[in-house]
Amino acid sequence: MTPEEAAKRKEEWVTKMKKEGRMKEDMTEDHKACLNALQNPVRRNILKALVGQKKSLEEIKTELKLTDSQASYNLNMLESTLCIEKEESEGVTYYVLTPRGEGYMENVELKK
């Protein structure tokens, strides 16, 4: 994806999240919630596992050796902070990085 395509995707995503009321009005609170969620190493590892690919709940559980409850709790936290989102395909739910999750990976995790 070119930088222009990525910028357009991000802009469309932000507009959609605001329209759906999923992004907090106070961006400071929104960012605090996201940073709080990303302090957990399990959630950071989930984001790493999703770089460049979508994965199902079962794939994430297997790869990261998580129980059902651990996976569900951490995925829900990442989804509520808009770092990941669900995508349905052929009756299977997959998790993918959002532009926010991609930005975190590019600007923080992958630069370590």
C-alpha cells in the first residue's frame, strides 16, 4: 500500500469511527484508553501477530498459547480501543489491525 493509499484509508476509517460514535469526542481520553490497553504485553503480541495478515480467534489462541477467556478478554480490549476490528469471511470471524493499530506497530513496536 502506498503512503497515499494508507492516508486515504486512515481518513476514511476515522470518519467511519466518528460517524458510528466509536471514537471518543475527547481525543485525549481516546488516546489514554489506547495507551492503557497497549501496556499489556499479551495485547502487544496480538498486534504483532496481526501485522500484514488477518487471523481467526483459533489462530491467535494457538499462536500465542492463550485460553478462550484470555484471548476473548484481550481481543475485546483491543477492539474497544480501536486497535483491531473484526472482519467476516465465509462464516469465519477474523481480526485485523485498524489504521490505529498499524500506526502503533509502525511507530513503536517495529522501531525497537
